[in-house]
Amino acid sequence: MKVMLIGRTGCGKTTLAQILNDEVIEYRKTQMILYEGEIIDTPGEYLENRNYYRALSVASGDVDIIFMLQSAEDKESLYPPNFTEMFHGKTIYGIITKTDLNSNIERASKFLKYSGVEKIYAINSSEKANIKEIRKLLKISHSE
Ligand SMILES: Nc1nc2c(ncn2[C@@H]2O[C@H](COP(=O)(O)OP(=O)(O)O)[C@@H](O)[C@H]2O)c(=O)[nH]1
Ligand SMILES: [Mg+2]
């Protein structure tokens, strides 16, 4: 299963990609679309600037699943209403990140629903419990 990660800068896309790929977690700014195994990590700028929507749409061409990430810390969302329509035919999941911080999962959930997401999971990088659910979605088999 190929998956594409979308979300504003700092929401945790690269961290999630690293966890799913079992890499050492280290901060690294994503400047371009990165293909790491089955995971496509996209720069936050692609969501922040509408001129890049086309690039996201093209990059989604050969993925099976799209994860739209929303940090539970963020008080605003960059996803426009019904953003998911841009990816019609794809399986889309909302992923709420940073649930370990002073955060508001309900607010993040509302943002994602507003943008058209129906199925939502909440995770954070230090507690791996819910990451298992994400792995199941991707059918990545792991020893953990
Ligand atoms: N506390 C906490 N920090 C996180 C979490 N996920 C990511 N971060 C941190 O948030 C920062 C940005 O993460 P990154 O994955 O680079 O975001 P990206 O810009 O969406 O790729 C980094 O310092 C990460 O360590 C999380 O679940 N909890
Ligand atoms: Mg990144």
C-alpha cells in the first residue's frame, strides 16, 4: 500500500513517516516530495500555498491511501472545505497528531471533518499504541 502524507509544516508528517519506516526519529525539514519506501512525504508548503495543489494531486496519482494530518495543537486548519474532493477515488484517513501535548483532539477532528474526512485516528510520536492501528491500515507487517 502506498500512502501520501499531507499537512502543514510541523504537524508531524516526517516523524510519522520515520516511525512507519522504523527510522531513527530526528528533525529534518522536508523541502520536496520525498518517496521513502511506500510512503510519500510532502512539504507543508504544498498545503499552505494553493498553487501547489496541482502538485499534490499529481503526486497522489499512484497512491492507495492519503493521510491528512492535523496537529491537535493547532488552533487553525489550512484545509479548505471539502479538500478531499480533490482526491476523489482515493481512500482518505484523517490523522490527528501530537495528542501528547496541550492539545484539543475534538477541535482537530472538526477541522478534518469540515475538509471532508470521514475516518479519523489520533496518534502521537511517543506512545505507539495507536500507531499499530495506522500500521494495520497500511498492512505493513512489523515485529513490534
Ligand atoms: N510532542 C510531540 N512532538 C511531535 C509529535 N510529532 C512530531 N513532533 C515534533 O514536531 C516537530 C515537527 O515534526 P515533523 O515530523 O518534522 O513535521 P512535518 O513538517 O509535518 O514533517 C518535530 O520537532 C517533531 O519532533 C508528537 O506526536 N508529539
Ligand atoms: Mg517534513
